[in-house]
Amino acid sequence: MRYDRHVRWVVITVCAGYLLYSLMLVISLSPNQPAPTAPVDQLISRSVVLHNIQEIREVSLISSKKSSRKIPHVIHQTWEDKFVPGQVAKWIPSWKKVNPHFVHWLWTERGSKDLIIKDFKPEFLTLYEAYPHKINKADVRRLFILYKYGGIFADLDVECLRPLGEMLSQYTCVLSQEPEEHQSLFYNDEHKNYALTGFMACRPGHPFFRYLIQQLNLYARNARSSDWNMNILNSTGPVFVAEVVDKYVKLYNHTSEGRIHIAPPSWFMPTFDPVHEDQFYMKCTRPDKPLTVKQEAICNRLKRNGFKNVEVKNAFTNHHWIHTWGFMFIPRGSIDVTEIVHDISIRDGHR
Ligand SMILES: *[C@@H]1O[C@H](CO)[C@@H](O)[C@H](O)[C@H]1NC(C)=O
Ligand SMILES: *[C@@H]1O[C@H](CO)[C@@H](O)[C@H](O)[C@H]1NC(C)=O
């Protein structure tokens, strides 16, 4: 008798579970969802079902509980392998020269993939592998590295100018902002903060990085678009980060746990990308619509300086805009990074 009731109960639970599951499936595949075509699309529509259970596997953080609340003094950089392009060789040694007690790691493509395999759920490897462009993968890798280990991430074309230790001790997560010229004249100030992934510093396991990683698959589909503003900028680049920052700040910035500091452009990205010079010139001298007060001020400054960058003063770092992950980049020679930074550690995975 009791056994019978038990069986009936199990049958009812299973049926109810199945019904709920089918319902979720029907909702997630409702008509305004475009039919999946490319592999990335399949991944995304599947992830609609998975959405709520998609949490990052808890990672065993390297630092002890107490010290993990601080930003570790580790500099992370990434490249395909340990042979870096000649164009960036002069800036890589700047990190240890200015911060001699910091640890310097260079993550190779293999080492980064290994980290995702070992420390994150399998969905994240699938997502990572499905990105169509090298620059997408480069953008995303650093998020996993900083979430797991914490520390500083810097692109290879970022040069360190001033010691970072004291500044880092005041925050648990610091993001860099795009130069004002980019935000105002290139992106038309559509978002409040255009944060860049070229320089970031954070403690391990910070909720902001967890959130960024969780948001990746909502934007991943954009990477397949043919529109450049969409496929790079709004899949893993600055527009993606700006949108995620906007959402995050509303949700979590009021908690001391989740606070992030978005540094002014003058701290880490004091100079604009000279690629945009002509565009800025056109926008300032022949605007297609009236300039805002902020744009006007930026244009006046640009005009005074002949649309050139001025000498950098007091910045912690400078970004040289070499676009090493861009489609047009041609490396000038390749240099074994261990010959220019003697105690750099190459994170190359275990296979
Ligand atoms: C960026 O992508 C998201 C997700 O696909 C979309 O909702 C948003 O409108 C896009 N933003 C811009 C500025 O195109
Ligand atoms: C987050 O909150 C802190 C403290 O209130 C504030 O100083 C900081 O500017 C906020 N960050 C953002 C991005 O709004």
C-alpha cells in the first residue's frame, strides 16, 4: 500500500516535470525567435532553456579567503604563443620595470583554453570555440583569466608608466574608460561609460566578472553579423562591455561586495586612436547634426592641438592602439618574450 503510493507519487512528479520542461521549450522557441542556422545560433537558442541554471562552476581561488578580497599583484597578458610581434616588444617589459615585485604571466592560446576546460562549465568552452573572429576569443579569454585569478589584465600595446600598487590597494575592481574623443565623437555618448577591456584590474571571483561571463551568450550571436559595429564592438568589445556595465551598475553597484570603479580616461587610456583622426576632423568641422556641449568642448580641444594627441602626463598607463588582434595586423618579426622579460611565466596549459 505505502509502496503503491510512493510509485504513484514518483509518476506524478515525473509527468509534472516533463510538462514543465516542454512548456519551457515551447516558450523558448516561440515565433519571434529566428530559426537557428549557424552553430552559434543553435548554441544561443539552447542557452535560452539553460539560462537560469547557467552558473559558473565555483572555482578554487588561488588566494586565501582574506587576501582574495584584494587585487593580486599579477599582470596577465595573452598572445597566440610566447613569440610576440616586434611592434609591442618595447612595451611588455614596462610592467615589471615600473612594478618590480609584481608577477608577470603570458597566457598562450592553448593555456587559456586549458583554463576554460578545467575551471568552467562545458558550455563556456562551446561558446568560446564558436566565436568566429580571433579578436572575439582574445576579448573573452581575459574575462575567464581575471575571474579565476584576479590581477591586472593589459593588452600587449598598453605601456605601464607609473607604479600601480597603491592605486590597486584602494579598489577591488577597476575598469578603464575609452578616451573622451571616442566616447563622444565616435560612439556619440550613447552609453554612460565606455569601458575597455584593454586594461582591467580586479580581485578573483568578483561579481562583475561573473556577470560579464554570464552575459556573453546574449551577445554572442552579434559576432556573426556582417556589420563591423555589431560583430566586434557589440559581441565582445566596448559596446558589449558598456551595455553590461549599465545593467550591472543598476543591479549590484550598491553592494560593497560588487562595487566597481570606472576610472577616468586620463588614468589608463589618455590618448585617442589616431585611426579616427580624420573622422574627428570631419565631425568637428562639418558636423551632420548640431554638436552637444560636451562634443563642442572636445572639438575645441582637438582644434587647439591640431587633431593630434598631446603628451601624456601623470597617467598610470598608455594605450598605443596597435590593434594586434585586428584583421589588418601584420606582425613585424616575432620575439621570444622570455628574452625580453626574464622572469615572465608562460601559461601554456598542460597538454
Ligand atoms: C547590442 O546587442 C544587444 C544584444 O543582441 C542588443 O540588445 C543591443 O540593442 C545591441 N546594441 C547596439 C547599440 O546595437
Ligand atoms: C559604484 O558605487 C560607488 C560608491 O557609491 C561609486 O563611487 C562609483 O562611482 C559607482 N560606480 C559606478 C560605475 O557607477
